[in-house]
Amino acid sequence: MSTLTYPEAGATRLGPLPDGYHHLHHRNRVGRGRADFEAAGAAVTEFRMHRASGAGVEASAPRAEPGGAVRVSLGAGPVSFSVPCQVIWTEYGTQRIGFAYGTLPRHPECGEESFVVDLADDGTVSFTVMAFSRPARWYARLAGPLVPVAQRWYARRLGRTLRRIVTQARQKPN
């Protein structure tokens, strides 16, 4: 395991999120019923949601596992950047599936982000992105208020992508 750049590892699992960071909480409905829940959970933990949203992902394992290395890349060509993370926690339950990764040295931010799919008692399948972060590099500090805006935009994009993946899985013949 590598050294995380923040001390509050695991805070996105159940909260509360720690003070002194920007907080992100985005939730949206992505489906209904057990099949949609399973499809969404697999897409999240196998990094397919990230890849389908346009991010590059290099992971040390085919699905999220605690301690696993993950490198997420955004952009293209000279305007791309890649950030190192480590999977902090995972959950593979009957009503909650997801994981969180935390930042490693050389990441422009320090903090943690979780991606969780929940199956409610009424059958609603929801996707939640929860994060806490603050700048760790001069260029992240320079970007200032643009970073939270970009994080919210990306969380919404992930939600739309996951909804599309679930819908496509539902439409596939058995």
C-alpha cells in the first residue's frame, strides 16, 4: 500500500465528511429493481462507468479491492493528466455496492471520493458520489473555484453514464 495524502481514510463510507475540505455529494436515480442494481454495481466496481464516461482507468485488479492501485486519466494529448489513487474501501452487499479511492502523492488534490449504488426497499436504484478534497498542488490552488465546479460536472456525468449503462443492460436479450 502507498501512503495516502490525507489522514481521514474511509470517511466517505458512512460520513460525516471531515472539516477543512470542499465537500461533494451528488445522488441520482439510475434504475429500478434487483437486475438494475446488479448491473449498476458491476459497472461501478469494474470501472466500466468511469471508462464509459470518457476517463482512462488503469487498475491493478479487474474490480475495486481495498489497497488496489488506480490511475485515472482525463483529457487528450497535451491537455491530459493522470492521477494516482488507491482503493480505500469496498462494499459488495445485497443493497449497497461501491468503493472509494483516496489520493496518493503526485495527485493535484488530497482527499477521497466514493461511488456507491444503493437498492432501496421500494426498488429504487440510486447512485451517489461523495467526496472531500482540497488542493495539494499549486496549480490546483490556482484553479480555485473551478475545481469544485468541474467535480460536480464530472459527478453528474458519471450518473448519466451509469443510467445509460443500466438501461442498455436491461434492453439486452437474455
